[in-house]
Amino acid sequence: MGSVAFDTVETPEGRADEVLGGSATYFGFAASLFGPVGLVGVVGDDFPDAVLEMLRARGIDTRGVQRLPGRTFRWAGRYVEDMNRRETTGLELNVFAQFDPALPEAYRGGGYCFLANGTPSIQHRVIDQLRSPKLVFADTMNHWIAEAPDEVRSVLGRVDGVIINDEEAMMLSGRHNLVAAARAVAALGPRIVVLKKGAHGCLLAIGDAIYPLPAFPLEEVHDPTGAGDSFAGAFMGTVAKADDASVATLRRAALYGTLVASFSCEAFGVERLRGLTLREVEARGKLFAEMLRL
Amino acid sequence: MGSVAFDTVETPEGRADEVLGGSATYFGFAASLFGPVGLVGVVGDDFPDAVLEMLRARGIDTRGVQRLPGRTFRWAGRYVEDMNRRETTGLELNVFAQFDPALPEAYRGGGYCFLANGTPSIQHRVIDQLRSPKLVFADTMNHWIAEAPDEVRSVLGRVDGVIINDEEAMMLSGRHNLVAAARAVAALGPRIVVLKKGAHGCLLAIGDAIYPLPAFPLEEVHDPTGAGDSFAGAFMGTVAKADDASVATLRRAALYGTLVASFSCEAFGVERLRGLTLREVEARGKLFAEMLRL
């Protein structure tokens, strides 16, 4: 569950206007590398059927995508110099403001669920519709942590894991040390905490154990938009494919998240993810393992 | 070659007044884990003989430490919240302003040399005194890159490698992408480029090959002062001990640099490094390898 959007993005490498974006979209492309994935979101009456068709051709189930009268969610942003920081230059929630997710019956029972951005109340409504889910992970945003901290915490109390940015973890925990922040977030409920650090990689915390991973080094980053959601899609896809949540699987999930996120940055929008194959991801994984061999 | 100083440091974890510090000091403690190391620096007449004796007891040769009339270099700084950033609150160069390094004869021939902070002209004077060195590495600082960019570049043209902060590499290269920045720095001369990223680890660039390493995750950082110089000391110590500059040795050097830097952060000043043993470093290395195993 997340947003489906049209993004306008400016980076030092170029610009893209009204390209397909949104957290659920990036997540879906990434997760589809590993197996079936169902997308829950909302689009307006301006959203082309051909794009939904393209998603389905990729193996992304779109039965959970509602169409409402009005315009699709629009986001515009700019990355300056250091690609780790961005500013939002335009935001139109449009139909996303009326979004009330109704999960198709086929999605409700015993699966793997990821709650991408959205109000905490929408995240709650998705959880309410799940029956004995195997694993529920959530993301959240600085906006909600600032505006609705108690609601964010109540969501965290209902999930198995979070995949959030380092700054969000600092905001949630009041701790600047990331290991301490991860443990403080875990104390709010989720037993698995993944902190994303952009170009600096990620930190996976499971119980007392901490596993750091650098990012795959890229010489050219064209557009970091959606890298975090791509990470989450590959992470959840890996876990769902293995159908277990062992430490070994979660570590492999963080690795695949890292790899797929790196591909996502190589072109604007979902351009690089659209045609990406698991074979390419695994080839990069071999390179990465060689780089990291101690 | 570098500074020997008294530091006054404030971090969110506490405060230390006029404790032993300086780049050469941290470097020396770290390098001494791996074999003999000779320190080239300057102290004032206020510097206790007992401290020089303590350095020698650690296996650090102090024949290269000059004593000049006047006060020893003083530095004061404060780390705020995010331990990756610090502000200098006091700086007295004192005798360091008159420092004209004269290498003991025993240091001049065919060894491994690290040029820590200091003016580019002082770094040049050290290089001038070396005869067929096996490997020369340098550090530099944002101050010199801003004030004397041509002199910094002329030093870089004479060294085999650099160990610098990510921000210094960005300043030197004008590139924000760290892989691109490392390559641009390499194009200035040094064929081995190590970019230190504080709590985010490091990036080792040798020719076209890039090796990222995360930092060893610490839940409590008491004082990051000297972590970069400790990294450099362990890096050069590892290379000198192996007496080769193969890719495998340089990668192991970056690993030992990472590990020793993490110990350095665990207490104020050189407190943790003073009693550190190679056995402790290797035990942490085993944990780290397990954390990173892909």
C-alpha cells in the first residue's frame, strides 16, 4: 500500500516531467522481481489505462488500485548537489486525499504486507483488513512523526518491522547514534528495524544484532527518487519469496534491497526498474560480494 | 609527521580538558599496534617528559619530536548531536607555527611515510627529506584546500595515496558523488584514495576498483576526535607490516583502519588506544566479518 503518482524531478543530472512515480509503484516494480505483488493505491481519472496495463505486464496485480474522480497525486522535487538531500517544490495530494484503502479479498489472508507512506490512520485501516498476516512492515515520514507522533507510534506497535530513513529514526527516538536509534525504535514495537542511509547504505537491526551494509557504489546517480521504496520492495520480495523471516533471509533481503535501490538510481523515474531482471541484480550482487569480502 | 597537541573536547557524552591529542599522536598509537613507528612533530617546553616516555613505552620512536621554547599546540572543539560534525572553539598553534620538520637520519631511507595535517609546505619539506620511500600517503584539511589549493595539489602530485574526509574530497574535486570525487582526486596524482566518512565508514579507490566499507557499528561514541588519524595509523601500520601495497593488503589496511578507529571513539582522547592490543582488534574484526558476510 502506498502512493501512485506523477513526479516532476530535477537533479544535477537532468530533469523529468510528470513521470510515473509513487512509493507503491517503485515498491511494486522492485518486488515483482521476486514474485507476485499486489498494489494497493489510488489513481485519478487522468491515469492512463496503458500504465496499469504495463504494471500488470510486469506481474504487478492492480486489483487493489482504486480509480477516483479527480487528478492523480502529483509530487515535484529537486535534489541539490549532495543527492542525499532533496526539497519538495510541489505537492498535490489530489485523489490521494480521499484514499480509503479497501483490500481485495485475495490480499487479506496470511501474506506479507508493506505499508508505504500515507497517514498513520490509512496504515491502521490496512492492518485492520489483514487476517493472520505473516509479516507486516511499515515506512513513515518526517511529516507524520512531527504532526502525529502518537498515531505513528500506535502503528509501530502493530507491525513486525520498519524500513525508514536514518533521519526518521532519529526523530522518532531522539537519538543521534544510529545503533541507539534503531534499538529505541525497536522498543516501540517492531522487532526488525531497517535504517536507510541513502548513499551511505543501511543498518539492519534484529534484536541485539546489528548488520551494517554500505550502498553499492555508483559513479553516476541520475535520480534517487524511489530508491528507498525500491529497497523496501526488494526487501519484502526477498522475504516473501523465501517465505521465512530468519536472520539469514532478512540479511539477504537487505542485500537485495541495496542492489535494487542502486539500479533505481541509475535513471529517472522507474525507467531502470521497468526492464530490470533478477539476473542483472544477481550479477551486481556478485560484484558487491567481491567488493565487501573481508 | 603531524601534530602533537593538548585537546579540550566536549561531546554529548562528556568533556575532557587538555588531554593528549594531535594527529601524530593518534596515528602513532594506532600504528604501534602493527610494528615500529617514528613520530615527527613538535612540542613546547610545557610538554611533560613523562608523556614522551609513555609514547616510547608503547613502541613509538620519539627521536623525530622536536622541543621548542613556548607552548604546545592547543585545540578545543565541540561535537554537537550528530557526532559527524564538530566545531573548533579554540586553536593555539603555539610552537606548531614554527615547526620545521627535520627527519632523523634513521627515518629517511626507504620506508612508509604518512603526512598528517600541517601546511602543504611542511608536507613538501618532509617528502624532500625522504630517500626512495616505499609509499607516501598524505592527509589534508578543508582549511588548506580553501587557502592554498595549488600547494595542496602539488603535494598530491608527489604522494602514492591520500586518506582524507569525504568533504575534503568533494572540495578538492568539486564533485558530490563520492566515487566520482575519489576518481577526480586520483587524477591529481595519488593512485590510492581512501575517503573517510565518519560514522558511515569509508571508500577505498585503487585504479578503477572501488571498495566500500561501513563503519563498525558503535552504540556509544564518546569522542570521535582522532578517529581519522587512528584509521590512518592502522592503515599505514598494516601496509608497513605486510611490506607490500597489493590490493589485498590495502583492503586489509582499510579494514584495520576501520576497526582501530572504532576503538578510538570509545573513550576521550587516546585513553582507549593506549592499552589497546592487536588481539582485541582482531576479535572485533571477527565480529565485523560476521556482520558483513554476504
